[in-house]
Amino acid sequence: MGRGKIEIKKIENATSRQVTFSKRRAGLIKKAQELSILCDAEVALIIFSNTGKLFEFSSSGMKRTLSRYNKAQDLSDTSLVQYEAEKQVSKEVTVLKDEVSKLRMAHLRMMGKELTGLSFKELQHLENQLNEGILSVKGRKEQLLMEQLEHSRLQEHQAVLENGSLRQQVEELRSMLPVAELPVRPYLELHHTERKPSHTKHDVISSSNAGCYCNVEKPGESDTSLHLGLSSEVHRKRKAPERASCSNDSGTETSGRRGILLMLGG
């Protein structure tokens, strides 16, 4: 006949409780020893009675087993923390990947691609976004142009001021230099020659004295020489050879006529 099932609860009788404790403690220590031998395991057992008495068993020494236990506990805590951190990081990485994929899809749609899965409202919303973006780009472009124009105006104003300052410095330097003689202006700038009627007398040489009008000057020659800026001395030098040739011709003609008169007289 087998044993009946024992209800697991506190034994009220102190004697029975002490007897049960002794039997079961011995059986537990025996089982721990068998486990360490059979399975080559490091087993440690610590028991305190209700009176506070210590009972222990260790297959490899209690201190060594407790030291190993503490190290393993620390490692388990660290590994647990690392596992929790890696789990959190993996969640964040997953969220970031989803956001990157959404942004990439939005970028492609802004470029006019991947529009097959969009509804009419989504397409209208995308169109409004593009129009707003174009307006903002145009506004920024106009702003930059106005800034460049204002900068150019400031540079121009600064250049004008610098030019005025340089002119003032030049005037000051001129006033400090000694006064030099004024340069002689050209003759044509000082005297504008006016055409005057020629008063030259035409000297008619008689046949007995001369046969040419070499001394007569052509009207306008004097004015022409003045207009050309030639001095009276140069004009006289130019006329001297002409007068000499005329005098030679007149002398020859006079001697010829005298010879004819002598022949007639004879």
C-alpha cells in the first residue's frame, strides 16, 4: 500500500516539525551531493533552521562558490542592462528607418515621381506645397538681387566720395607748387586771321622800262600765308627768288628793245 499524499503546510507540532526537518535536510544534502557527482556540477547548499542554526554543503568550497556566484550576478546585471539598451536602440533605429523611407518618398513625389498611389486630395496638397515652394524661392531670389543692387550703389557712392577726395588733394598740391609761366598758346588760337581786301597797287611797267608785272602780288596770297601761320619773313624769303627771276627777264627784254631802236635809228 503506497503513501498517501501529504499536504504541504506548516507542521504545528514542534517535535514532528523537528523530526521532519532533520529527515528532509539529510535527504536534500544527499541529493545535492549526488547531483554534483553525477553531473559534474558545482553545488552549494545553505540551510538555516527555525532556531537559527546553519547547515551547509558545497561540492567545491563555499567561499569559492559564493565568489563565483557574486561575479555571475554582476555579469547578469550588466548583461541585462546591455540587453535593455540594445533593445531601445533597435527600436529607435527602426523608427528612424521608417522616417527616412517616408522622407525619401516625399522627396521623390516633390520631384514628380512615385505618384501612382496618391489620391486626388493628396495630389492637390502636393501641388499646393510646390506652389508655395516656388513662391518662397522667387522671393528669396528677389531679395538677393535687391541686396546686390544696394551693395553696388554703396560701392558707387564710395567711389564718388573717394574721387572727390582725390580731386581735392590734387588741388591742394597744385596750390602748394610755385606758379609757373603760362604756356604760349598757338598763333592760330590767339589771332583768327580775317580776310581783308587787297590794297596792292599794280605797277605797270612801260615798254621802255620793263615788260612784266613781277612785282604785283596776287590777291589773297598774303591772306593765305597768314592763314597758314607763316611769318612775314618767311613770306619775303619765298617771294625773293620770284622777284630775281622777274628782274632778269625784264633786263633781257629791255636790252633787246634798245638794240632794235638803235638799228632803226641807224
